[in-house]
Amino acid sequence: MSSTATLETLLRDPSLNKPLRDIAEKVAQQQRITPEEGVMLFEDAELAYLGILANYIREQKQGDNTYFNRNFHIEPTNLCVYTCKFCSYSRLIKQRHEGWEYTMEDMLDIVYKYDGEPVTEVHIVGGVLPSTMCLFMWNCSKKLKHTAPNCTSRHSLQWSITTSSKKPN
Ligand code: SF4
């Protein structure tokens, strides 16, 4: 069934409440939803409903194409100032002896292992160390770009936020 037909089926569903129906109709008419409607989706919408809307928009923009990214990960350190409950691998700075910290050369050695491979992204994710990471990642990005010019380098969001929003220790 096409995404258009699926969305039409959703709109005919008598059990769909009015606020969610209004949003679905907006999506069908390719209108933007408001921030308040976005919050409503976050709080009230079921996953299958969201999937129908998202797939409809995706096919409107991309047709039936799906794109994949070939990447590999580097985790420069597992030392972290945070203690997220779901995290199984981080260590606090006072536990430094149990953790690891790559140097720039360590990271470039990992990149060299993929030389000749059809990689399009170096995905860098790891613990948050605001005192060192901002400058380190800046230099790292420059070196990776030079070493693997066909790759983008993507850093974990929490690094970007933390390193730009906190003063170094
Ligand atoms: S910020 Fe990342 S590395 Fe640090 S504790 Fe949370 S999940 Fe683990």
C-alpha cells in the first residue's frame, strides 16, 4: 500500500481523535504543523500513527529511495562527567585508571585501518570531558578531514552541547 493510501486509511479511521486528525490532515495537505502540535504528537500520538505521517512526508520528499551511510565509530574516551543511568561503559574521572583515552595518533591509526574502504563517515562518540574535548575535537576534525577527505566526521550531540555551553574546568 502506498504511503498516500495508508494516510487516507488513517484519516477514515473513526477512532482517531480530532486533534490528531487535524494534524494528519495538515500533513496530507503538506502544511507545517505548529510547535504546540509537535508537543501534542510527543505526548499523545502512538508510534504507528507517527510512522504513517513520517513515511508519507519521507516519500513526498525522497520518493521510494532509501539512503545508507557507511561509517565506523571511534570512541576517544569512556571518561565522562555524567552518570547516565543507562550507560554501561563510562567511568568518572576519579576512576581514570579503569578507562581509556585515545590520543590524536591513536585515532588516526584507527582511521588508517579503513584506508581504501568505501566509508563516508567517521562517527565519533564517547564520554564527555569538557575540560579537554572542545579543543581536542576541533583539532581532531581538522586532522580527520585531511586524512580521510571523502568522509564527514560526526560527533556525538552531547559533546557539541556540553563543550560549547560550559566553561572548561
Ligand atoms: S554522557 Fe554518554 S558516556 Fe557519559 S554517562 Fe551519559 S551516556 Fe555515558
